[in-house]
Amino acid sequence: MELIETARALVASGPICDHCLGRPFADRSFGLTNAERGRAVRTTIAMADDVDYETTSPTDCWVCEGICGRFDELADDAIDALGETELYSYQVGSRVPPLVEENDRLLRTEASLEADAGEPLRSELNREVGRRIGARLGVDVDFRRPDVQFTVDLEDGTIDVQRNSISVYGRYRKLERGIPQTEWDTYDESVEELVAPPLLSAFRGTEAVFHGAGREDVDALMLEAGRPFVMEIKQPRRRSADLEALEAEINDRTAGKAAVGGLTFVSYEMIERVKQLDATKTYRATVEFDDAVDVDAFSAALEALDGATIAQRTPHRVDHRRADLVRERRVLSIEGTLEDDVSAIVEIHGEGGLYIKELISGDEGRTEPNLAGIVGVGATVVALDVIDVEGAEEPFLTDDYLLDRDGAPATGRAQG
């Protein structure tokens, strides 16, 4: 009887369509649309009262003011606004005019219902328009990070289409000195500028943003397996591509200056994972001494530095762009060979953030201990190579971050 009394109060509130009549009862039944609930409610009270309660068109409904009759139209408009865009997943949001939302609240007040009874008009709008979009495009809804986010704005009559970015993971090697990782006014090109254009073109994006797992000095090479990175393609109109072909195109385009490998579609969350990677690194430094160095003194210096904790004040060469702090980093291992009495090759495995050039030179006492100070002869790094970035191997790139080969979310994996 309570349901019938509530239904009578709703019908008595004014001309009301089946959607708006059924919506306050959305939490009392399952497997029905609100319009189906409304028709069932209308039929129930008609039989109880022996009165023909005629169905009201959404156009004449005092609650939604025609919105519930526009679901098909709005879905069509959203697909038109999408244009030529590839997607696997979507979500729909909306902005409903405040007066209509107030009508939805007043409806519940008229029937002495709780303010949150059933389902809000906005939720029905999002679901019904979204269901039609999904059916027509053959794509799935994703409430976390869809490929495309539609926002239906019924206040100004527009539909906004947000194409969420694509993330492509890989490793790069830098094979020529004097190239920064990302765009820098002082230099003509960067790893980012060498790698981005083919990806930007393939996915028809508006911008490519490079995210690296740390960075090497401009004059340092990045060798061996390379440094992990994610290229984020913003506002893409395509989401699938042959990454093996793109890898080959990129490497041909770089003309031996850099190379990429292992390009893989990953979820958006991989960007932060790469940026926060706390990796140790192995470097190979070519060192020149100001004077002749004794072999025993050189060996003793390496032994003293092996496993040592190094206190490094921000180096002179970067103090214009970094805070003046003293940081402690550990030399995990160090070994080297004198090429002659004034030059050596030194290989250092150190914690992330260890300044290698300053570990060798001492940087006028800002790094202690240091190789030059221990051997008692000035020393300078004349060439530096990064030969390994540890901590970036499997299981760094796990299934939780992988997407299928064509860019579609893998079953049971994170979507992005």
C-alpha cells in the first residue's frame, strides 16, 4: 500500500513521463529501465483506482522538461561530435540545468520521499545515452579511465569529447653526445624530438610528452639495454598501431643518434611508475688526471670508494637550477683500469642521484670522499656513458600495466 500511495502522490504532482515516474523506485527493482518501472507503476495504480492514468510524453513532463525523450538524439549528437576517432571504451557524463535538477528534488518532496530515493535524473541520462553510444559503436563502458569521455551539457547545448591519452612504453639508447633527453632551447634536437613525430603521426594526436626514468647528462651516452621511458600521446584519434613498424621507423629517422626498443602499449599509471623509478645505475667514465698517477695509489683509491657513502653538495654545474643541498649516496661498487699514467677507465655502480663527474673530481670539495682527493691528483671525467639502469627490468613492467598488442585493454588488466 505504501508504494501505491507514493505512486499516487507522484502522478498527482503534475504531468509526469514514465521515466520520471519510475526513477524514484529504481532501488526497489532490478532488471528494468526507469521507463518500464514507470509504466508498471502507472498500470498498478490505474488498476487499484479503476482510473485510466494516461502516459505523459517527456516533452510535456514537468520534471525532466523533455530530456528523457532525447536520449537517442543525444547519443547521435555525441557520435557526431566524436568524429573520426578510434576507441575501445567510453564514459558519459552530463550537466543538467539547475532548474531541472530542482524539479527532480521537488518530485521526491511531493511524494514525501527521501532526497536520495531511487536514482537522480543525471544518472539515468548518463546511463541511457551511454548505453546507446556503446551499442552503436560496439565499445565498452569504462568508469575508471575510458578512451573517450563524453560530457553532455544540456545547459548550453554542447557535447564535449575528451580523448584520453595513449601511453607507449619503451627503452631508449642515446648514441651521440650533446643531445638532451627532452626539448631544450640550447640544443637543436633531443631524444624526445627524435622519437615523438612518428608516434604523434601514427596516433593522430595533438601533443607528445616524454616521461623518462631519470635522465643522463647531455654529454653522456645511454647504452646497453637503454633507459625506460613512456611517450604520452594526447588527444589521439587513433588508438591502434603496429609498434614494431613504428620502432623501425623511429630508429631509421634517428640516423644513429638514438634508438628505441621494446615499444609496448601500457596503462596511464605506467607514467608515474617510470617517473618514480628508484633505479641504481652503472656508469663508465673516461678519466684524465692532471699528473701521473701511481698504480697502487689508484687501486687504493678505488678500494676506499668501493661501498662508501658519499656526501655531495649540489654541484656547481647544476646549482643554478637545483636547490643547494647536501645529499648522501652510496657507491655500490667501483673498479677501474689505468690506460696510462694520466688516464683511466672507471666503472661505477651507484645509487640513483649519485653525481659521477663530481665523485671523480671532488667539485672543489663539494663531494667527499672523491677519487681525485684520495689519489692526490686532479681528475676530470672527459667522457661518460650510462651502461645500465637497474631496477627497470621485469617485474618492473608487469601485466598490471600492459595493454593488448593493438592498444585495446588486455582481459583482466588495467585499462588506460
